[in-house]
Amino acid sequence: MEVPSSPSKRSRVTFDSDVEIVSADDEEDLDPLVVKEQVRRAIQRHFVGEDERFEHIKSLFSASPERESAPSTKVLRLHLQALLANVSSLNSSCNSLVYAVVNSEWMGRDEGYYAMFVRFLGTLVAAQAGYLGMVMNMLVNLLGKQKTRRVRDARAVRQPNIHRRTFRAIQHINGRVPAATATLAGCVSNKLSFDFQQAEERMIFVRNFMQMINYVPELQAQILDNVMRELIKLDVSVQAELDEEEEDAEDDIMQHMSSSQTLLPTSQTMKDLSDEDDLSTTDESDLEEEDEDDVDEVTARRRKLKEDIRQVDLIMDIMFDYYAKLTAPTSSSRIRDNAIEQLISQFRYQIVPTYRSRHPQFLIFHFAQQSPINVDQFVATCIELLMDQRQPQINRHAAAAYFSGFVGRGQHVSPSVVQNCINLLCVQLDKLRKLYDRPEKHPSPDLRRFGDFYSVFQSILYIFCFRYKDIGVTSSDCDEDDEDSDMEEESVERYQFPEKLMDTLREAIESKLNPLRVCTLGIVEQFADLSQALDMFYLHSRLEQNKRIRVGAQWRGLSDLNINQPVRDVGWVGDNGRIEGYFPFDPYVLPISKHWIEGYYVQWQGLPGEQDDDSDSDDGGVVVEDDDDEEDTMMHSGTLSVDDYGEE
């Protein structure tokens, strides 16, 4: 007789590893433990070439949420949780599965799923560093223009919320993985270098990258440098495009930019408008004027040029606004100092070496004038570059142009600083004249051989033309007893200038180096008119003689960096051996951001005795009437720039 087994004993249960566990079709019956085991087995079997279940999991995350058969958020959450538990197994052989998960629709789902996904991303890159670049690229791309996400059983997630969620995800990962900062910086740099098809795409990325600094403060310097680099590239390309346009076309473009400024968003309205699904910085009325297929090449090129100018304007406004907050009186001295140092560093390493940068330099122009200390810092930087013989000659010439432009045009550069700068330049000019104007040097007008001398001489002329009132001492031309004279005109003030300045200029002009023959014609002619009006020098006869003097070298200085740049005849024939008229602080006319320059910029005042007639033309800002604009651009007759087509 068979003895029954004791009821207190149970048979041992074992699992056959070869039997696949299949979940029920009803998602409500899914057991998290079962799903976890399924995912683990799918990964392990994938390592030995059995991919059926592995591919099934991939298909869950790859499925479009718009499909009727798309898995629900609950199903995805359970599988994501299982992947999170097995993240240490997701090595490089699981790259296709990780790619499917990382690029799945997670941003449009509920807050709980979003939080779990961010945790998964952080754990993944912490455990498997090889996926860090993939994850960071995905997050950076989410900071661009986004459509509203609408996923079944979840509230719609619009662009502003997508960007906020992305920032939080970046902040979480950056806090967990030290290497994430460097990888993120590289992704930002690559994205900004992208050739965007639409202006609005670049603007959204720029605005979001600037905002990213609040979440990843250690990236501040890299982000600002990257934005500045791309701003300079865009600005220079705009200048090159303007140079290729005919004069009347350029005039039309700049008038259009000025008249349509009310249609363009400022840094604040850009932030507000980005909350809408259909953000656009383009002038859509222009785009609707004619069918895209019927647009000719010239019209398309000019349309793109207008868009690029808008982008430069908007980015400048964003950068002005950002640095204004950093340098505000409410900021700590450390933050203010760091901001100025950052701007000076960008000036030294990005702006000065760039041929014909037009607008980015106005950032340091503005913020360097906020205190006398900042003025001294920037002036000292320019002087250092100007006199450093280790710098390429082209950089030294550029530094001279920036130096003279800042001192001459900076409204908050004090008279004492102007006088000190003139004295320093006189000493340097004397030193160079004595070095070059010697028989063994065979001196003659030659820009290639004596470029430093000419750049310093032109700097003195430029500063003098704008700041002669701060350099000289005034005395009345009329005696007090002549108050009842028949002349009704007011007496014209006479100026006495330092002997050092007068002697230095005279000796330089009379030297065999003949700087009036080599320096930019526009500034030379303006100085000749001014010096005659001030009873300093009478130079017009010498200028006439110079027209018959050929220069030994046909080197154009700054223009040599762009061999495709059309040659402009600023003398009597050909290049004529003159310095090309590059004045980096020409009047600023970008319609949106120009308000940052108002109150910081010295306009051309005209010749002595003429200011009264034109007194209503200069209100301390950058908007000038046509007559003054013509006078101001006379100073720049060797260059073609945006300000040549001022606002009407």
C-alpha cells in the first residue's frame, strides 16, 4: 500500500530556462516582475544571437504614438522600468535597442513617465559612458523648434514645456556624470555651427543655449564663446553679401530693415513668442508676395540677406541683454569683473583676428564704458596688442583701428583718457619714425614695410577728428571789448594744441614716409579740412602732390585677407597702396539692438563753425539725419558697410 505524502511537505518548484514566459494580451494583467524577467532574458539571448524578443522590445519604443496599435504609456513604463533594472547589461552590443529607447516619444507623456525616463537616461550614461554623446545630442536637439506633443491618455505638451523639461533633464544628467559637461559643450558647438535653413531655428537654439547657463553654470564661458563665434561668422558673411550688392540694392535692403523693425521681436518678445507653436522671425508678408517657385536668384539672395541681418540684430540684442544683467549694479563685483574679462577675451581671440567684423565688437564698446576701470582695461588691451611685435602685423593694424575707434567714438571715454592715449601714440609714432626714416632704410611710402608707422599715424588722425575739443585748450577769438561789433555771428572758439602733438604730426608728415599718401583717403581728407579750419596745418596742396606719387608696394593691408574682395579705388589709380578704410566702430544702424548704443556713441560733429547749423542732428544716439550721415561716412570712404545706407 502506497503511503501518501505528508501534507506539510511541498514539492520544489523549478523554472525551465528554455521556456519563454509570455505575458497576457490584456495590458492590465502585466506583472512588473514578469516584464522585468522578460527584458532580462531578451538581453541575454540577444548576446547569443536570439533576437526575436529583443526586437519586440525595440518595436515597442520605436512605434509611433499616433498609430492605433501603439503601446500605451503603461506598457512602455513597465518596460522602461525593466530596462532601468538591467541597465548594466546594455553594453555596446545593445546599441540599437538603446537608440530606439533614447529616441522614443517620451517628452509628450505624463509627468511620471517623464521623471522615470530622465532617471533612466542618468543611470544609463553613468553606467555606460559610451551612450553619453547620443543622449546629449538628443537633448540638445530638443532645444530647437518643437511641435506640440499629443500622446493618447496624456495632456498636450507644448514647446515651452518641452524646453523646460529638457533643461531639467540636462541638469539632472550633468549633476550625476562629471563628463557630461564637456560632451554637452561639444554638442552645443556643433549645433550652432549647423547651416540652418530657417532663421527662426537658429534664434530658438541661441536663446535656449543662453538660458541653459542657468541650469549648467559651469558652461557659461563655453556657451558665450560659441555664440560669439557664430555671431561673428554670420556678421562677416552678411558684410560680404552686402559688398556684392549694387549700391541702390543695399540702400533698399537697409531701408527695409529700418522700416520693418516693428515686425521683429526683441529679446523679451522672442521669449514670449517662443511660447507659441508657430514662432517666426521672418517677415511673412514678404514671403507671401510671390510663389517660392517663381522667385528668381537675385530676389532669393536678397531675401536671405535680410533674414541674416535680422538674425545678427536679434542675437546682438540677446547678448546685450544678457551682459547687461551680469554687469548691473545689483550683481556682485566678481560677476561684473568676470563678464568684462569674458568680453575682453572674446575681443582679443575672436574679434581682432577676424577680417571685417562689423557688429559684435559693439558689445565691448558698450560695456567697457560702464566704468573708468573698464575703460582702462579695454584701452590697455588694445595698446598691448598694438605694440606686441609677436602679434601678426594684421592683428596689430586691427588693434590700432579698434583702439582709435573706441577712444574717438566712446562717449564715456573721459578727456583725460583721450589726452593720455594721444600722448602715448605720439611717443610711439616718434619712435617708429626715427626707426624707419633713416637713409639705410631707403624710406619711401610703403605700407608693407612700414605698416606699423602708418597705422599709428592714422589712429592719431582718427581720434583727433572726433575728440579735438578734448585734446586742445580753447581761447576766445574776439576781445570782450568787441561785444558791440557789427558782426552778429557768435565768435568761433580757437584751440591751442600740445606742442608734442603738433611737432609729432609735422615731423611725420614731412618725413619721407609720407603718411598722408598711404593712410585712408577719407580720414586724410577729413583731417586736412579740420586742421585747416583749426589753423593747424594746410595740407591740401600736399594731397594734390601725393596724387602723382606712386607707392612702391601694392599691399592692401587688411583687405589681403580676402582675395575675393573687390578692389576699391580710393586713390588715383588701382589699389594705390593705401590702407583700406576699415573703421570697426562705424555708426550702428541695426534697428532692434541699436538702442544699446544710444548715449555711448560720439557722432561726427562737423567742422568748427558748422556745428551750430547741424546741432539738431546729434541727440547723443545713433540716429542721424541725411546731411550728418553723409558727413560721417566721409570718414569711411574706403569701406562699404551697413552704416553707409543709414535710416531715413
